[in-house]
Amino acid sequence: MNLNSILMAILVAIVLWVIFAYNRFIRMVNRAMEAWADIDVQLKRRYDLIPNLINTVKGYAGHEKGVFESVTEARTRAMNSEARGDVAGVAAAENMLSGALKSLFAVSENYPDLKANQNFLELQRELSDTENKIQAARRFYNTNVRDLNITVESFPSNIIASLFKFAKKDFFELGANEEAAREPVAVKF
């Protein structure tokens, strides 16, 4: 073999590696976006359930105005953060919403008729199911983001990442100072 053939083979290998690495990043970014879309679907489901839950509880506990305002404000903040696509903002707002929902369910404990109401029970079940789906979707998203971030930082793929401007993504996680949101929403009867 002559030198030109060797150089051509090396050049072809490098081009093939760049193509492979670029396509791998595209797959990883799309998986992370798909995982975020899964979270988005579950959060929207949660946002749709909350007004129904509030209205059901209001019928029994109309004087608990502060709790209702807190849940409504937290829901609005979460929806606005999500609309901006701000992962860290969504995480913080969702933590606040989880805490507000805990307060709402604590209020419901004082009303035995409410706890026996079929509509309330169904809404609690739906919300509990949604919370579990959000948790699963969050784990799926964080797994995909972890894989993407590792690839962005690892050598030699970091060369391709910087060349084509692939960047790390934020995890969807609880903040260290948001202890109240670490526990799932309690659904008690």
C-alpha cells in the first residue's frame, strides 16, 4: 500500500466516525425531547385534574380559601414554567404544587362526607395515578439526559459535541431545599 491509500483510509475512517457520532447525538437529543414530551403529557393531565379536585373540595370546605388559592397559584406557576420550557423552573414549580396538594388533601381529612364522595375518590385515584406516571416519566427523562450529558462530556465525542454545538441538558429533579416535595402526595381515606 502506498501512503496516499493509507491517508485516504484514515480520512474515510474519520469521516465515518464523525457521521456516526453526529447521528448518535441526534438520537440522544431526540430521546431526551421525547422523554420531556412524556413528562409534559402527564403534567398537563395533572393540571386538568386539579381544578376538578379543588371544586369538589370547595363544595365541602368553602372556608378553606387560603388552601385553594395556594393550589391554584402553584398550578399556574407550574403551567407557566412548563410553557417556557424551563426544566429547572418546572421542577421548582412542581415541587411547590406537590406541597400545595398535600395541604388540600390534609383539608379533606377534616370532612368525612368529602372523603366518601365518589367524585372526590375518583379524582384522588386519578391524581395518584398521574403522580406515579410523572415519577416514571421523570426517571425516563433523567436517564436519557444522563446518557446525553455523559456523551457530551466524554472524549472523543466531546469534540463532535462542541463542533456541532450539542449541549448538556438539565435534569428534572427536586432541589435540595424542597424537602416537602420529596414525599409523594398522600391519598388517605
